[in-house]
Amino acid sequence: MLTPDQDVLESGESPDMPGSELAPSPQAVISTIRRDPRDLWPEQARKLYEHLLALYDEDDDALPTLAASWIAHQRSANTQKSYARGFRVFEEFAREHAAHPMTVKYTLADAFRMWLEQTSTWVRVKGGRPGEMARTGRPYSDASRRNALSAASSFFVYLDKVSNDGVKNPFDAVQRPYVDPDYSSTPGYTEQEWARFLAVARDEHRAADYRKRSYALLLVLYTCCLRIDSLLNARVEDIGYDRGHNVLHLEKVKGGGRRKKPIPPVAWDALQDYLDGRTTGWLFCTSSGGQLDQPAVWRLVQAIAKRAGLPPRGPHGTKVDAITHALAKPDARPDKVQRWADHKDSRTTQRYNSRKELLDDSPGYGLAADVAGALARDAS
């Protein structure tokens, strides 16, 4: 025989509520919270899934789900975006060669390497229809080819992990381009050039709100030594205070986890002037409150550089300049700069410094001065 409490629970009534009010049964509760696991995928996984779903029948082909799950498996948003982009290139190649991406063997995988070396990239058609693209751009760079090969290889590693029978990675023996970590084609700015760059961002734009946002964004990016994707994912609620410092709590772009970045006073003042009392939402947002994206920041930086009379570049060079300038200080502590830059390996930090040294400390300047002096004496 049931006790009164048991009788209430069996009947669906809640013992904590008046007898006439019924609580849902456990089965009913479960049914209301069941969700498609795909709803939890990050943005890049959902985008890749939708792209592949338009090409493959989900009822007969597991590729859309497996590829998206593999992207969701990556720790950082930066890796998710990079691998999703590289996988699209690989999938397109496999489809054009009448092969399913999951059945590619070594011969075709190595052919993909050679195809990347010879194929033009997609570019927008000038004067064409909206969104019209054509393969008329430059061939893939070493870095782009390496990314596409690494993405394809990572996908097969994931398939091997989730497969009951095991999957051999056809990219294990495929050579990847060597990318010199010490080389960058992005032009660097001196500290004086950075001061001019920031002054233009602060003063030379017709809209005050736009000026405030541009100035604050660039100052925080530079003085906090951040990657642009990390900053654009920050929210106002991530601002905090710790032991006398105004700080920004950020998601790590690489490796996952969070880190705390102190905001120097000049950047803090510019940020508060831009926020103007706002306490919620994206830290740097559009006029409608949406998340500011990287293409918008890219256009912003290009426009400011043009007005300042500086070489055009993207926002990713900001961190390079910040580290280079910090390491050039007479009292610079490489270990502190390394922590500030969020580098696990000191060699990564030193690469930024070597770019400056390879230029400023070139013995060619001394030789050229001697030659110029000799030529001047000869002419006289």
C-alpha cells in the first residue's frame, strides 16, 4: 500500500503544492528538455553542416553530421573557423574528382596537394551578380595550402577516433608546405607611426560615435596585446576589477580557457568614453547592437591607414607591433612580454622581435653608408 506521499507522487501531484495543482511527471519533464544535440554546435560547425547538407542527402550520408561534429570537437573558435574553411576546399576538390571526401585514399590526397599548388583562388567578380565568384585569383599561398591539408588530415584523425573499425589517414604521408614562422608580409609600424595612426582614428571622422569606437578598439587591441577575434567576442559584462586594475576577462582563442587582461588607463578612458554608461551587450558592437565582425574592422583599419599615409594592413598586425615595441624597450623583460602576449613558448615571442632586428640591425645599412661615403669622396 502506498503512503500518502507515495500516492501523491504516483498520481503526479506535488507534495509541496495544494492538492489540486499537479506537477509534470518525470517523463513529461524529459520530453520538454530533449533537444537536438546539433543545437549546441558552435557557429562554424552549424555553417559547415548547412553547407554540406545542400550537397549531400543526410538520410543516406553521414558526412554533414560527422564533419560538423569534427569542427565542434576543436577547442578554439579560431581553429574551428580555419579548419572549416580548409575542409570546404578539400570537399570541393574531392567532389570535382568524383570521390566522396570520406573515401579519399593516398593517391588522391597527394593529388590534392598538387592541385592546391596550381589552382587559382575564388574572387568576387567585379560588376557581376551579387555573390558571383570566379577562380581568377592568385594561387593558394603556402599558409593556405598548409591549412587545407592540415584540416583534411585532422578530419581523418577524427574519423579514426569515432569509427568502430578504424580509418587510415591518407594525408599521413602527404608533404605539407614549409611556412617560415619568422616571415610575415604584413608591414610593421614604428611607435611614431602608431601614434599617428591612433590620432587619425581619434580625430578624423565625421561621426563622433564612430571615432570613439575606432579609437577605443585600436587602443585596447594594441595595449592589451590581443588578437582581433578574441576582442570581438568580448562582452561588456566581461569587464571587471582586480587588485587595483581594470581588467577584461577573455576567452582564449587558442587552447581554450580564459585569461585576464589589465586595461591601461589611456585605453580604459577611451573605452569608457565609447561605452558611455552601457553595461550589457557586445563590447564593440554595430550601431544596431549586433556583434562587430572582422571584415568591418579590416575595412576600418585600411581606411585609417590610408588617411594616415601609412601602408595598408589588416588588424592582425597590431599584436605583432605591440610585442615588437614592448621588446624594444630598454627595460624589457622577455618573460613578462611572453605572458602578456599569451604565448606558451618564448620562441614564439622572440619571432616578433627578430622581425624588427632583421631590418633595423641589418649590416647592409653600415656597408651602404661606407659605400656612399667612398662615392662622395670619389666624386669630389
